[in-house]
Amino acid sequence: MFKALVIAANEKTVEFGSLLAVARAEARKREHSQDNPPILALRFLAELNVYVAVYQVADVPREIGTSG
């Protein structure tokens, strides 16, 4: 499954390495994981002045009747 993060552009997010580090850290927090999910794409959308990072997580089948 693919998920995306939106990263607002500012003076701290000018280098690609910094953006990648932010994307990895936020994806790890969001997925409650110790490992960094793989970042598959990192794109700048000039019309919105934001970066979008797409990452992949493993599909985990849910049991019927459980919410998540």
C-alpha cells in the first residue's frame, strides 16, 4: 500500500537530504515503526509550495470486526 506525506517548504527544507530525513522520520512515526519505510518518490509541487513524499507500507490484513 502506498501512502503520502506533505512537507511544507521552509528555510530548513532546502536540501534533498534534509527533506528525505524529514520524510523518513514522519513516515516512521505515522506507522509506529522502528524501521524507516522506503521513500519511493519525493516531488516538489511549485503551485502549492510543498513537497510530497510517497512511501510504501506492507498490507496487513485486518480481522473482521476490528477497527484500525
